[in-house]
Amino acid sequence: MKQSFIIILIIIFSALPYGNLYAQTLEDNAPLAERMATLVFQIAIILIAAWGGEQIFKKLRLPTVLGELVAGIIIGPFLLGAIALPGFPDGLFSITGSFPISYELYSFATIASIVLLFLIGLETDINTFLRFSFAGSCVGIGGVLGSFILGDLVTVWFSQMVFDSAYGFTDTIPLFLGVLSTATSVGISATILSRQRKIDSPEGVTILSAAIIDDVLGIIILAVVIGIIKSGNVEWVTVGKIAGRAVGVWIGFMLLGFFFARKISAGLKRFKDTHTIAVMSFALALLLAGIFEKSGLAMIIGAYIMGLTLSRTDLTYLLQNNLAVFYRFFVPIFFCVMGMLIDVRAIFDGRIILFALVYTALAIVAKLAGCGLPALLLNFNLRGAARIGVGMIPRGEVALIIAGIGLSSGILSPDAFSVAVIMTFLTTLIAPPIFSRMIDKEGEVLRKPPRLISGNKYIAYEFPNRETAELLLTKIIDAFKNEGFYVNLLDIRRQLYGIRKEDSFISIQFTPKKIIFDCREEDVSFIHTLFYEALAHLQRTIRQLQSLTYREDIGKKIFQDSVNHKPGVNGKDRGLLTRLFTPNAVEYNLQGGDKEEVLRELVQLFIDSGELLHTDREEAFNLILSRENDISTGMQSGIAFPHARTGLVKRMKTVMGINKSGVDFNSLDKLPSRIFIASLIPADQPEPYLKMMSTMSRFLSEKENRARLIACESNRELYEVFSELGG
């Protein structure tokens, strides 16, 4: 495998120098072909580097967003990206103009920011958003005012030292750095909130709404500042028109989205195919993003509003699931590209780094105070206000977009741009780990709990075992789909499902012996009726299964097929067998005279070998016995596989016992069982057991193997014989 990989790399790098020859044969299209080839390589390297950064920061228990940013810095044009490579004499990410990266790559980052904000809008609960919109407005305005004033003033204070010119409050660079300081990274904070499932929490929705308002106000101020710069003076009539148009577009599309949400959803459903629905919804997000950009606002705000609009419909989770691959592809590109914009060489200039550190410190203070204090006055306690303040600290996508606008338009000097990106990086590096730990802790964030608009009802159905619950869950989900509901798995670990149709939203929580519905009061009768019908359908299915006459034939084929094809096991399977048992997990001489006694001995073997706690003895025994009562695990040729699925173990545990006299286990061939392979299987991981049972069936299909195991006279001998045969 390693040799093949090395050969492939040699071929690739040998071919790289000939890329230019190929491009030159395309005459007029040669420059375009070269740029596209470079872009393809860049995207590939970015995706690989972003994944590596994610994995490293995940192990460090830091937000993976930071890993993607750091990966971008490392492979970017200011570090490794400038190193000459075969086919890329100036480096794969070399600086070709005034902007650190190519326009092609920046266009990918722009699309990625739209994907990010569109999906964040989809995740936002609109009712909670509206409930906290006033608080979000106050928090956002407070953060903008504090950040703009402090950002402008600190630039004025350091202007002589850094820029060799004494600037005033209304001069170009102070105004622009003041605007840039107002931005809040919706993407970074929202990604952390999303991954910890706190987007719909009071502080989460307040941060999101405040960040959006923050960015809207920041873009409005940016439009005003650019207008002032272009005109050379403050013309309040012009300023008022620019600001009025920006606010009108933002509020107008918000209201239109809320009013036409159902009609947009109905139009999308006409496409029938779920993948087409998802693609067309993203097309609408792109369309609205373009309209906002043309109106003087940021594209990401238009994408967020479209996501927020569709979050009110029953398509929410369908879109999230179908666009997940968009997220996994584009969003790492976005954060990597943002990292590439950071010129690490600026840290070697003492003046710039001093200014950047003070600018960053005041940017942090401005958000903490400007956002935290209004939150304290709006029903949040100190914990909630602190979370909101810290959550608003990270700059990021909007700040870097604004900085890029300033750099590309010639408003910002390279030194001012370096200060901006250092501040952006430091706030993004410092705040997210703190914010992540803060929201990970449980605790009330409001002084007074909000009054619920309509109380939800909880309906719980209990079952005798997990298998029955799983069967019925399948029937229930099918019944919802038949009624036109959209069913989505929200959290695979918690087995949480979201079910939506128009205004109805129902969640299902699955536990090993219980199915819990969370719904509106008006949906209670519907759920009881649906559950009753699903139960009746399951009972009919069970009666039909019981009437099958060839169940025993299927069980017998497990060993017959092994013998008829390839008896024994291959090398890979032998490795599995040698890892299956520990020396203490075997018993050569079980004494039980009936099924229950043997099962108790096997459970005790789990305990003696350290695979199970003593306190779990009875529960494990009852689970295995219950499984035996459903249908016997006695196969044929004297072999039985008693087992149970349980939450008592995190990975499969297996023991082996030999009963030389044999026990009636109601086996398929009606002969006594002598070899017992008992297993406890994690409730959510059945696959390893099926693999083990298949391998053991082939191993024990050989009569000589069975005879040697039964003939053993000590546990040590039994383990050694099994290891010899299995290895």
C-alpha cells in the first residue's frame, strides 16, 4: 500500500512540469487553462489541509474552525504557499497582485460564506429569533457603537507612530478601521453554537440576531464611510439616502420572507425530488445574496434571510440534510481562505504589532461592554450577559471581507490591512475556546424564564425491550411519511428525529425501551391515532412472520453453507478470533444442568474476567434470558450463541464456556449444546457481533475444532487450543 502511494506521488510530481506545455498548446485560452489548473490544485490542497487542521484542533479540544484558519495561514501565500514547486515556480498560493489570493479562489470563499449563512439561517428557530429580536437589536447596536468609537479613536492615537501622519476622527483610515471593528463573525460563533446545539438557546439566538444586526449596521456605516471618502466631505442628505436604502432593503426582504414563506415552500415542493428542492432553495439564497450585494449590503445577510425564511417551513431539515455535503465542501474552504489573508510577516514590525494588540484589546472590551451591558438590562443574568459578550467578540468573515474591500480599493494601506487581519485572527483565536467552554456548562441565563407562547406536550410509550421499540419506531416513521410529513434524523447519538409538515413540528426521542414524542397540544390526538395504527400494522406483520414454516431451515444453513463452501477461516478472520477472548474469559467445565444455570455461569464469567460489573449481574442475565425466550440461540452441532444488546457495555464483550455433558438449549437439530459463545453487544453497534458470529460459525463448522475444544481439561488449555486454532 505504501509503495503504491509513493509511486502515485512520483507520477504526479513528474507530470507537473509538463502542465505549462499543455497550457501553451491552447493558444489564446492558455492563461485561463493555467489558472483553472492552479485552482483545481489549490482546492484539493485546501480541503486536505483543512481536514488536517480540524483533526488536530479536535484532539486539542478547540473549535475546529480555528484549525481550518490555522491551516490556511500555514499553506497560504505568506508561508508554505510561496515555496516553489514543480509546475508552480512561484508557489501554489503565490501573491499575483495587490490581493493575497487569486480572484478565483476568493470567489469560492464568497460562495462558501453564502452556504454557511444560509444553513445557519435554516437552523435558527424563527419564533425564538423574534422573541429575542429586541434584545438582539439592543445588543447589536451597543456593540456597534462601542466598537466603532474605540476602533476609530485608537487609530487616531497610533496614527503618528504607525502611519507617520496625524489623523483626525473623520479621516479615512480611522473611519475604516472603526467600521471594521464593528463586525461580528456570525459564522464562527454560529458554528460553535450549532455544534453544541445551542443555536436555539436564548443566548444563542440573541447572539445570532445581534450579529446580523451588527453586520447590517456595520455595512450601512461602511456604505456611508465610502460615500464620505468618495465625496470628500460629509453630505448628510447623501448619507441619509444611502443609510435609508440599506435599512429599507434589509427590513423589506425580512418581511417579504416571513409573509411568503409558505408559498416559497409550496413552489419548491413542485420539484418533487428532494435533491432538486435543496439545489433550488440554494439558488434562491444565491439570488437574494446577489440582490443584497447590488443594494450595497453584504451578500451573507441576504443568504441568512433566505435561510431564516425557509426555517419557518417543513422543508427545514430536508434542506439541512441534503445540503450537508455543500457545507462539508465549501465551509472549510472559506475559513482556510480567511487564514490565507493573514500576513504573518507583520508580527516582526514592532510598531504594527503594538498597535494591533491595543486595537485588538479595545475591540474585545468594546464587544464585552457594548453587548454585555445591554443584555444585563434585558432579562439576562450575569452568566447570560457574559456569554453574549464573549460570543460577539470573534470577527472573521465580515471583518475580512471589509478589510479586503479596503485593501483592493486602495482605502487601506498594507500596514492598516495587517493590523485589521491581526485583530481578526486574535479575536477569532482567543474568543471561540472561551465561548465554547462557557456555553458547554449548564445553568440558567435569564433572570426570569420567558413565558411560553404555547405549551408542548410529551407523550411516552414504553416497551419490554429495545428490539420491539425499534420495530415500532420504523413503522411510526413510515406512517408519518405516508401522511406527507418530512422526517429527518437530527442527532444520531441521541436518536432524535425532527418531523415537520407545514405548521406542525414533532420531535421523537428514541431510548432503548421508550419512544417519546414532543408536540403541540393540538397534535396529541393525531399522534395517539398514528401510534395505534402503527401498532396494529406491526401485530399483523408479527403474525405473518410466525406463520413462516422455513425459519429452522434458515438457521441450519448457517453451518451448512460454511461446510459446503470454505470450511475454517481466512487470515483476517483468524486475527479476529485471537482478539475475541482474554485468558480469563473462558471456562472449560460449565456445571449448569439447564439453560438458566448455564446462562448464569456465563454471566458470572463476564464478571470474573472483568468485562462486567458485579452490580450488573441480574440485568445482564435477564437481558440474555429474554433474548433466549424470543427465539433460541442454540444452533446445531452442539453450539449456542446466547447474547443480548445492552447499554451496559461500550464495545462488544465475549466469553466462551464448555459444558461437556451438554444442555438442552432447544437447538435446531434437537441435540444438546456443549459449546457456548456468549456476547454482550452495545445497543447501537450490532455489526461487530454479526461479523463475529459469522466467523465463529465457519470456525466451528469443522468437527475437529469442536472436538479439541470440548476435550480441554483446563481453562489455560482451552485458551491455548483456541488461540492455536484461531491464530
